[in-house]
Amino acid sequence: MKKGPFILSLFVVSASCVVSFYYLDIPVALFCRELSSTVTDVFQVITRFGVSTWYIVISLAAFLFFHYARKNRKYADRALLVCFSVAASGILINLMKVILGRYRPVMLFEKELYGFSFFGFKYAYTSFPSGHATTIAALMTSFWFIFPKYRAVFLTGALLVGASRLVLCSHYLSDTIFGAYLGAVTAVVVRDCMRKKGFEVE
């Protein structure tokens, strides 16, 4: 990823998160809290697609299969792209969550706590950024490179999973914005690094 576009995108996303923190996060959270159970039940299913574990396991298994059994380098390299993108973004996001220690919406609803406590290890103190949004963005960005014909599908999938974290009041809007950004950027960096090393990732 080139330095100029990265700095510009980081500035835009960071500014969006700041605006959301002060003006949008609480109103959106309060709105989502009042949604019907019919809506939340649907998004309970959608949000499961943001769990990273199976993506890492399946992509690693696919790499081993195509590398050793079928000996198809292109498919093996693409499987590694998915695995590295999801795993690397997951490591980054979990470090940020603990260091920043942002209160989740439940803390606002129950104790009127909003903001950051820093170095929070409990679930209620690990809101920023959203891990689900990061995972799905890393996954879909990887697929974006591998299957360019279906980019609209991948974008829709990422948006739905990100929205599920708001609907279920698990995260604030700024959490999902930055999480999605981090996931996408991680996938781009992984793609660029692998391509420079000669991997067939596209």
C-alpha cells in the first residue's frame, strides 16, 4: 500500500471516528437498543460470520491441501492470503482492544459509562475496535482480490456483519468503522508483501 493513500485514508477514517464518537455513537446505540426482536434475531445469525476462528482453520486446511495433496500453487497461495490477513488483523485488533479499553454500549445503558478506561481486559471494556468488523473486512478484502467478479457481494457481506454489531448493541459505530478499516488495510498489506515475495495471490 502506497504511503500517500494510506496516510490520507487513515486521516479520513480517524476523523470519521472522532465525529462518530462525539455525535453519532450514542444516538445510534440508543436507536438500536429499541429495535424489535425480529430484527435482532436476524442479525444474531449474520453476526456469526464475523468470527475469525473457522476462517483461519479452513484457509489453513485449504493451503495444506493445495500445497501437499493437489499441488496447486495458485490456490495454496490464495488460501495463505486469507489465513494471514484474518490472523494478522485479529492479533492487531486484540492488542488495540486491551490497550484502549473502551466501554461497550452495555456500560452506557447500565452504568452511564462512555469513553475509554484503557487497559481493559474484561468483555465490557473491549469495544474499540470491533473484532467482527475487522475479521469480515479482512476476509472480504482478500476475496475482493481473489474473486474480482463478486466484489459487490463481498462488500455487502462486510456491511451486513458490521451492521450486526450495531444492531446487537455490541459495539458503537466508530468501533465498526475503524475495525473494518483495519481489517481491509491489513489484507492489502499482506497482499502486497506476498506479491513482492512471488506468491500468486491474484
